[in-house]
Amino acid sequence: MVHCSCVWFRKYGNFIDNLRIFTRGGTGGMGYPRLGGEGGKGGDVWVVAHKRMTLKQLKDKYPQKRFVAGEGANSRVSALKGSKGKDCEIPVPVGISVTDENGKVIGELNKEQDRILVAEGGLGGKLLTNFLPLKGQKRVIRLDLKLIADIGLVGFPNAGKSSLLSQISHAKPAIADYAFTTLKPELGKIMYNDFKQISVADLPGLIEGAHMNKGMGHKFLKHIERTRQLLFVVDIFGFQLSSQTQYRTAFETIILLVKELELYKEELQRKPALLAVNKMDLPGAQDKFHILMHQLQNPKEFLHLFEKNMIPKRTMEFQHIIPISATTGEGIDELKNYIRKSLDEHANQEDDVYHKKQLLNLQISNTVSYSKPPPKSPVTSPR
């Protein structure tokens, strides 16, 4: 049994998940025609990932959202080769995708100190440029925050995601007994006795039609792309958004959630997923849970209940299904243990895949080098 205590919670006030900024590389330094001296290259602009940074902090610190690198030094008699201009670093949170004005991805920053060059400095003046310096590259870029947490909570409004987050992180998110959706991401952390930490995000809630950007649609789905695993949270008694919308059973809720993910991006269905079945403390919950388990074990028998366009192409395979009550705490410890187990298992699998890939690349490079015809010259020098 893995023991853990839950530590902290943070709610993002005025949450910002994207930012558009102007960048320009530094201008090069002047050359020195009489002595053939070269001016220094202008500084470069880099985007660098920092764990404790947020896009809101970046915006508050640099309200102009302009980042310009230093100019290269001019060539002079005492220093014919001018020194390079000072680089400019833009601090951003981990989990940022950087795109240009046309939406083309320049790169992603997935871990601390990852860096991407976004605007190059201009060349210093030299013979080729008639000793005149070149200007630095100008670029408007967009920063999109996608990596939120290890675990992303997936569920329709009122499934109990906020209550569950408060149970696993001793948080106090806004909780109400009517159907509504969280408007800002809320992040909690589980800390285990060996100091392992797992972050869990309750993201803006899905509703039917989220893939078409209804409700918080794309905002939610964009964030879920970059959580490592999904934790589906469903109400054992089903869900109905309002008196004007159709009532959905717990099984129908799961099928619809999976379909929403598929319609937005099919890769989301390949993420490892767990299922927490909530409100098990209420009368009649056990009977409904047995029915749900039968439906999940034999989904094809029940797909006739759905319209064709509501059926996912592939069913979601849950690593573990855990009955819980976010109100009483029933099943919460088991859920925390399964969350950790699942993340550890998949981290090991990713390591194995990485090592196999490295080995394969090594074998391929060896095969290529051995299959090359021998050089004509008798003298060879190993690389």
C-alpha cells in the first residue's frame, strides 16, 4: 500500500493560457573597412522554460510584450572582431508550444531549461556585406500553454470533479449542487511519503458538442492534450445538464465523453485512462455500479442505444475502475494508489521504448557504416 498525504492546491486567478509577443534579434556591429575588421553578430532571442513561471507573470513583468536582443559591437582598431550582442531570454512555463504568426509550430518546451531560438541576430559588417551590419530577424510569436498536469480530470459538469480535487489535495474549490462548469483550471498536488508528487488538474468542464467549441470546448480539449493521463469522473446516477437536455446514464456519459475526445483529436483516446465512479455513498449506487460494470465489460451489447454518430470508433480501455465518494472519502486512498501505479508503469514503458529506439538507431547506424564501400585511399581515420 502506498501512503500519501495531500499537500497543496492552487487556483489560477486571471488565468492566461496564451500570449502573443513581438521579438527581434539584435542588429550586427559595424565592420572596419580599412583593416578588414568584422562587426559582432547581433544577439539572439530565446524562449526558455522555467518551472515556477506562468504566462500571467510574464505579461505582468513585460506589459509591452516586446523582446529585443542586444546589438553586436562595432569593429575597432583595438578589437577588430566585434563581440556578439547580448542574447534576450523570454522566461515561460514548462509545457509551452511556440508558433509563428501563421500557426506553424516552431517548437515545444516540455521540461525545465528547454530552449527555442525564435529570432536570430543580424550579421556584423564584413567584406561580404560591404562592412555594413545586417538587422536582426523580426518575429511575432504566440505562446500556448498546454502542459497542465500529470493527470487531467475528464467529466461533464456536476460529476464531482471539484469535490474529488478537494479530497485529494485538501483544496477548497467552488462547489455547488447544481450543474455548472469550472471556468478556470484548478490544480492540486498529491504528495506521497517518499516525496513523489503528482499534479492533478480539474480543467474547464466538457459538455456535449465540446469538439465544436460549445461551452469551454476547445479550451478544455487543448489542455487535456498535454496531461500525461486521463481520469474520467462520472456520476453513477448519470447526468442531465438542464431540463431542456436529455438525461444520460453513467454508461452513456462515458461513451459521450470518449466521443468528444475522439472528435477533437483521436490521439486523446490513446492516452492511459482511469475511471472514477463517483457518488457511491448514495442509496442504490451499488446496484447501478454492477450494471455499469456489465455494460463496460460488454459495450457492444449496448451500443444500439446510441445514434450512429455518437458511437466512438474505438472504446476506451481503462487501466483501473475505482468506485468512490468524493463526499465521504470512500475509495479515495485506492484511487491515489492506482494513479501512482499507472503513472509509474507508463513511465517505465516509455523508458523501455526510448532505450529500444536508441538501440535500433545504433544498429541502423552500424549497418549503414559497415555497408558503405571501402574508401579508395588505404588510410582511414575513425570518426
